[in-house]
Amino acid sequence: MTKRGVKITRETYFAGLRRIGLDSSVIIDLIANKELFSYKEEQIFSEEGLFVTHTRCVKEIKEWLVEKRDYNEGAATNEIIKFCKEHNIEIIEVNVSNKELLEWMKKESAEKNIEFHVPDSWIIADFKAAGVNKVYSTNNHFLDACHLFGMEAKKFPTVQKEIESQMRELFKQKFSRKQK
């Protein structure tokens, strides 16, 4: 017996200047592993659009730099501000007037069995309210929720995946030269 049914998917098409949201995980990787992600950084920021992140993302990035990279508070803040200025990234503030939107989004996520928790829920609701239509993140649950709410969701590779990818490319180049 074969199962038959209809699969419904949502595709988002957008014309005009995009608003591109960057999750904290992406900015952390771009700051902390600049050399490793230089190609990806160039690829992202060559897109036409207005880049944004969220104050909650900035807080997460700052905490990570202090905890994992031994930055002091001031140096971490300066590094984030410098990065945002270099890449013309606007920082979206928490918008408490999005509470109804947030509640609706929580309900929709629960129905679709998608993780939607604080602080990601506020970030996504504020992104949606600010007209963000494309998002980069390393977190699958964050991307799933963004996709559910009509934003194009792009997976940014983790550090491990990027190292593996670059190693494969290096070996491919090395062995293809030997065979010639």
C-alpha cells in the first residue's frame, strides 16, 4: 500500500531591497574566526540589502566574547560596534509592542512542532515586524521558525563544517594537480 497525499510548502519571493537579519551565531563566527569565514563574509555582505541584527543578539555576542575569548566588557562592546559599522549593520531594538505578534507566532510554532523559545522568539518577532525577509543563522530551530513565518532562512556553516569543507577542497585541489 502506498501513501498518497499533498505536501504544502511556502515559497517566498521578494522584489526590491531586502532586509537581511543576522543571528548572533553568525556574527560570533565572523568575528571570532575571521580568516576561516572570510569567503562566507564576502559572500554575505556582497548581497544587496539592508543588514540588521538585534539587541539581544548583541548581548549574546558580547557575553560569548567575554566568556570564551577573554575580552573585557569594553573591548567586547567595541569589537561588536566596529564590526557592525564596517558592515553597515543596523541594530534593531526590542519592541514590546510586538507582543501580540509574538503570541501568534508561539501558537503557530507549537502547532507545527517547531522550537520557539526566548530570546529567539523576541528576535524573530522583531525581525518579522521590522520587515526582515532573509535570515542567516547556524541554529536549525531558529531557521525553521523564520521559514515558518515567511522569511528566507539560510544556514550558515558551523566552524566544524567550514573546516571540513575547506579541507575537502584543499585535498581535491592537491590530488587533481598530481593527476595532471
